[in-house]
Amino acid sequence: MRSTTIVVCVAALVGRVAAQGRPAPVPAAPPIGAWTPVPELPGMGRAIDTASVAARRRTLAAHVGRGVVLVPAAHEREIERDYVQDNDFRQSNPFFYLTELEAQDAWLLLVVGGDALETVLFLPPRTPSRERWTGLRLGPDSTAARLTGIARVLSTDSLDHELRATLQQGAGPLYLPLDQTTRDEARLRDLAFGGRDVRNLRPILDSMRLVKDADEIARLRKAIDISALGHVAGMQAARPGMWEYEIEAAVEAAFRRNGADRVGYPSIVGSGPNSTTLHYDVSRRQTRDGDLVVVDAGAEWGQYTADVTRTFPVNGKFTSRQKAIYDLVLAAQQAAFDSTRPGATVAQLDRVAREYMRAHSGSLCGADTCDAYFIHGLSHWLGMDVHDVGDYRTPLKAGMVLTLEPGIYLTQEALGVRIEDDVLVTAAGAEWLSAKAPKTTVEIERLMVRR
Ligand SMILES: [Mn+2]
């Protein structure tokens, strides 16, 4: 090992001396923010300084002396489990659903006995010295009671005492929201393993969350309206030669400018070959004239998120080939929408879209029919989670919100099209919630010609 190191060092030294022998051309400094994509690296990474990292490994090895070092890489965050947005705090969905209160470290206690319901909100006591850092916090007092509509607001200091007293009264099974997001919550863990009759609250809450009430629908409408403005801004900003991140910035700037709390999920801006990668989210490629751009981006507002995808030509004009694929995706989506009504299932809508695509492919996708290139599901529920909770076998009911998002991804042609809209199930059928984002090729070209 040691001798190899010496050889490498000597070789590096010789190289350096040789380089000093002739005047090195001074390359023009690249503009700030420029970088060199390395297509073979995952996520089209930036070039690795292999000498530096090797030196670090050697230094580490020298420190260790003797032993084994095992270092795991990070894991991709899971949209079902982790909140991948950009704020330090986001309320837990079960707590928000039951309180709409964005307060940290609070607890909600419901004591249900037949018709009687006792509701207690526990809030951390206020600490003026902490509030110099955090700003004003809601404390356990009459203000909190007024703002939350919960009459009994106590300090979290009394939670254990209150809980013990309640459970000793033989109040029945204890329901806790047990899922990955709460698995590290020490109090829940102690309760769950304390030998009581503990049940998971989540299946009950999840089935409730499937059907949105009026307030939830109003929040979703707002998030979706903001998202439509973001998509329009992205189309208006796009020019051939622009980097994907510049388009992403235009979309997300419009989100924020229009009051979004954050993005609902990492924005996807994939141009050319990246338009065929479903969850491409690094936005690092420079677009080229003739590219299609898939923008899958949704704003979150008031804890509820949109999920909208538009595909447009970066130069503002679809080629006839792009238009043909696009119109097939669009028509498949419309076919699914036409069957969206109470009683239908997501599986049925998925089948409708696929069958429409198969029947209308002609020779567009070569020997295959185009549904062979529709490689993901048509729909998911939408709400506080972008892939919202609830059993996918549930027949649609008025008040449910789902996405319809067919796509065709032709990697050989670097041609991907996805169109995704958010749809509210109504008593009579369904309503497009994201109709304010231009969708037909005519609407998109008309918007982009005015840039
Ligand atoms: Mn989606």
C-alpha cells in the first residue's frame, strides 16, 4: 500500500514538473454557475476530483491505522414518508387534519365516550428568551383556545399526568397515528409497547382523508391555481439554450410570488432526453432547439399540494411528430376524465386511458402500440400528501381528488410527454381543477408566441 502511494506521489510530481516546462494556456473563466455535465454519472453529476477524494481516503486510512470503515451513502427521500420541501417545519398531516394548527411540539388528546367528546390541546409553554430566536409562539392560554376553537388548552408539561389519569379511567383502546413519520416519537413508542390495547389511528384517518371537505377543496383550489400560474411562467420564460434550472426557477418563483408556502414535491424539469425520465429532478441540462420540456411541479398552500405536469416545446412550436404523440396523450387523458364519476375506480380509469391509447396508436409508436410506453400508473390521490393516503380500491365518491396523468416516453427519440391534471369528483361526474394551465398544443403555442 505504502509503496503504491509513493509511486503515485512521484508520478504526480513528475507530471507537475513536466507541466511547468511549457506555458499553460489560460482558459477563459467560465461564468459563475457554469458546470460540466458528466452524462455517465448518476443524475448527470459534476466531475469528480478523483485525486482529492483519493487523498482524503488515504488520510483517513492513516488515521485509522488498522480496521474497517463502512460508510453508507444517503438514501433517496421517500415522498410517502419524508417531507421533501424546503422549510424546517411542516406540520404532521394527521395533526393538521384534526387541528389545522401549525404549532410545533403540540399534542392533541381526544377522549371519546359514547356521545361525549373531550378535546384537549397541549402546547409547549412560552419561553420569552426562546422567542427572541423563534418569534412569537402560541402558548397554552386563552389566545390559543380562541384561535383553535379548542376550549381546553394545557401545557405540554401536564400531558403525561393527564394521559395517565385518562387511561386509568378505563377509557378503552388507545389510538395512535403509527407510521414511519412517528416511529421515532419516544412517547408514542412507550405507549405502543406499554402493554395497553393500542391501535393504529392511521387507517381511520386515511379513509376520512379520501373525501375532501369544503375547506380542503378550497385549499386545493388555491394550491392548484398558484401552480397553474407557475406553469404559465415556465412556458413564458423558456427559450432554446436555457438551462433546465432556469425554467425551474421561473416556475418556482411564480409559485412563491403567488403565495405558495413551498413546493409540494421536488420539481421535475426534464428537457430532450430527460423528458423520458419520470422523476428526473436535478434540472441540470441545457435545452436545445427542438426539445420538449416536461415540467411536473406543484405548489403547496395551506398544507395541501397541487400536482400538475405540462409538456411544451422549448422553442414554442411543436413539431408534427411531437404534436401527434402529445395529442394522443391528451386524448387518453380526456377519455379517462370522461369516465371519472362516482362509483368508478382508479383501476377502471387506468384501463380506459390505456385502451384508448392502444386503439388510437396507429403506427405512431412503431411495431408497438403507444401504451407500451405509458410505463406508470394513471392516477393517484391528491391532498396533503402529493400521493395522498387512502385505499386505491375505494370507488370514487364526490369530494375525492385524484390526478389523471398519462404519458408516453420514447427514449430512442428523446421524446417524452406527460400531461397531468388534478380532478375533483363531483356528484355529476368530475371537474378539472387545473384547467388554468394551458394544455392543448394550440393554447400552449399561443401562449409561447407572445413571449
Ligand atoms: Mn402525480
